[in-house]
Amino acid sequence: MEKNRKNKSRVASPGNSRRDEGLVARNVTVNGHRTSLRLEPDLWRALEEICGLERVSVHDICTLVDRRRNGLSRTSAVRVFALTYFRAAARSAGRPSSANILASLPELATYRQQQQHVSRRAAHLG
């Protein structure tokens, strides 16, 4: 019975072809622990785009979002983060930039600074 309910939830309504794709589960590492997220394919593509623009991994984004989810489910928090990121981009002439993400998730600035520090230190020692 439960199995039938799951299958029915994936059926697209007429005229809504985007829903045909369903949710995609992927493994991510959050705070050093492996877990999975089930998101729409468009949302996975949006996260990949954000990661490319910000030069961080999906795992990094998910860890940072997890630290600020304030009672939301992890999946909901990731959706809100992506929406916030692209809303900030739309307000700044439609071009995502580091300033936009830093406004929506200040911990990323600290993380990036730590990464740069470690890279400089490794270059100095190597």
C-alpha cells in the first residue's frame, strides 16, 4: 500500500511535464556525516550552478545551510537557500556574484577565507 502511494506521488499532472522527472536522491556529506537529499532535477542544477559560481562543493553548501536551517528540514533549507541566492542575483541586475551569496549566507565568507588561508599556507610551506 505504501509503495503505491509513493508511485502515485510521482505521477505528473496533465500539462506539467517538469514534474515527470520526479525527485532525485543524491548523497551529500553534511558536517562530516553522509546523508541524502531528495530534490527536483532543476534544483540540483541550480545548486551545481551556485557551486560553480562560488567555487565550493555541494557538500560545502549543504553543510553551511545545515548550520542555519532553524528548524526547517534539511531539504527545505536547501530549497530556501537556492531561492534566496537567485533572488539576490535578480535584485543585482541578474548576475550572481560572491556578494549575493555572502548576503544570504555569511558563513560562506568565513569558509572561503579559511580555504584561502590554508592554500596560502600550503604554498608557503611547499
